[in-house]
Amino acid sequence: MSIYGFYRRVLVVALLAAVAPHAEASKKLQIDDTKWISIGAGIKSSFTRQESGAGNGSSSNTFAVNNARLYFNGQIAKHIKLEFNTECAFCGSASNGRFVLLDAIVKFEFSPYLNIWGGRLLVPADRVELSGPFYSNTFSYDRTPYYPSDYSTHFGTGGAGVYARDHGAVVWGAITPNKRMTYSVGVFSGMQGGPNQTGSVLVAGRFSYNFWNIEKDPGYYTSNTYYGAEGDILTLAVDGQHQRHGAGTAANPADFTGYNVDGLLEKVLPNDGVFTVQAEYKHFNTGLNKAALSDKDCFCMFDGDAYSATVLYLMPKHVGVGRFQPYVRFTKNNPSNSSSRKEYEAGINYIIDGHNAMVSLLYEYGDIATKGLNYTPSASGGKVNKVMLGAQLQI
């Protein structure tokens, strides 16, 4: 390593230790009265043992880096901010792992009621998508079908986004003076090429209502739990997305319409324990025909209904440096064009510093993992057992 490279790494480490990037981050590198920058990082890593599903008793043992992100946020004027984040794509592969652009957002934040973000950013969607891997309430968080920007694996021709991000703009803010009702509405590129030969765009929106305390996430982002730090939370939300010719193939295009209803209840009990329930119902409609479903190049998204519910209890007493949080979850995905699949999960989180430091041990049983994202009639896979040990750290 050159002396220049050495000092560059030292500088980056020093900055990461000094400032923090996200909603719960409190330190900034202040440049002047209006300008500041924050830098941070997040890592999720795991060990998984899963049955092969072949019925011969064999299993796989996998060590993986699930996520490795760098966060950059800043403000350049009173109402103008920016956000720039990266992700290590294919981190589990020594040959293919590389850092890629995750978010690149220009933010015009005028008031609690009207703000505009544009660039590469999260598409308004369900709570699970908007919380992402680092603000979920479980380590393995994405068990219901993805919206297009998360189902897709690339931008450009034949793609609709990556990691729930797409190119577009979002208008968001509060509808009521007390900020109990909020909105986020956006227009995005969506599926490009492939079935979309007419250049139609994807329209997305989410509306939520806070019945108890007001959730305090940045922008239109969400969290799947606050570990009691925000007091009693009861929020219901509805979201939806639509794109003409957003699914299928060029020869057999289909319109995509999806909507989701989700809720979060979090109650701080008299003994300082925290009871949390998160649930969602998702419905996607693509109307894919047999010709599209049999085409290997089909953007054959989920079509049907999906349900998921998670119940968690954060114990009141500290054990060592953290608190234990046992939980259970059930998920059922019922596609119209493929076999149904469901999954039972039980686990325990060890919460050290909220979303910034936790360890999880979980057990899953079902066929969501084996059938994966194949929603065509040919999908197959048996019910398997899976045990995962994971850790999450952020700064």
C-alpha cells in the first residue's frame, strides 16, 4: 500500500468514528452555520445452516456478509441537502463483491408539509421495504414478495431498479398540522424496455396515520421497531404502485398494480418491557398469460396475495450489555400462477444499542427459501429447516 493510500484509510476511519449518518445519528461535522456532513457505516453478517430440500439429509453451511454500507449525508444550504450511500453487492463472493451506488439523492426540504427528493432513491412502498435491512425488527426481514424495484436486479433495459431503489422523484410531508397523517408520492422510471415499449412510468404512493405517538424517522423512511424509545406507537398505512406494461415480456406485456396495508403497534409496558406487533397484507396484480410465464426472459413478478405478522417482546431487564427480545413470525405467500408457500419463524434478538448493535439467533421452517422468487408454474421446493446466527453493527 502506498503512503497516500495509508493516510487516506486513516482519514476515513477517523471520520467514521467521529460522526454518524442516519436518523438516530446525533453527531455532525459542522462546516459553517448552514453546511454540515455526516459519514457512517453499517454491516450485517451471518452464519446459516439450511437443509438442502433434496430429502437426502444433506445441509449447507454458509458464512455471509449480508450487507456492507457506507453512508454520507450533508447540507449545503438551509433547505438543500444531499444523501449518498453505497452497498457491497455480492459481498458473499470473493470474486464478484464490489461497492455500488445505493442512493444518490438531492433533497429540497421546505417545510414539514412539502419536501421534494430526487435522484436514485427508495420508491414509496410497504414498511418493510422503507425500513430496509438495518431498521427491521428481525435479522431476516424480507419474506413477502418484492415490489418491482426490489424484485429487479438492475437499472436500464429489462430492469426496474435495485435494492428497492429507482430513478425518480418523491414529494413527501405531513397532511395534518400535528403530523399524524403523512404522505409520500413519487414518479419513477420503473420497468424499462422489455414489456414496457411505450415508455410509461411507475407511480407510487404511501399514506400513514399515527394514532398514538408520532414516529420520528427521516423523510418518508420508516422503522419496524423503536425498542420503546419513541413511547407508544400505533400506525396504520396503505401504499400502492402502478405501471402500464410493468411486467411480462415485449411480446406479452402486462400492467402491474400492487398495494399493501401494514400496521405497527408498539407498547411500553409498566415493567419497562416493550411489546411490538407488525403485520402486513400485500396484493399484486399482473395478469400474466401462459406465453409470458413460459418465457425465460419474462419479468414475471408475484401475482396474488401475501400475509405476514411478527410479534416481539423486549424484556425489561438488562443481561450483560443488552436486553433479550424473543419473537415469532408467520408469513404466507399465495401466488396465482404458482404454488403457495409459507414460513414459520422463531428467534431471539440481543439488543445492545437499538438498530446500531444487535445479535440475532433464529429458526425458520417452510418453503419460501427453496422456491425463492420463482412465481411461475414450474416453481418447486420442499419445506426445509434453517438456523441463522447474525450480527448487525452501525456507526
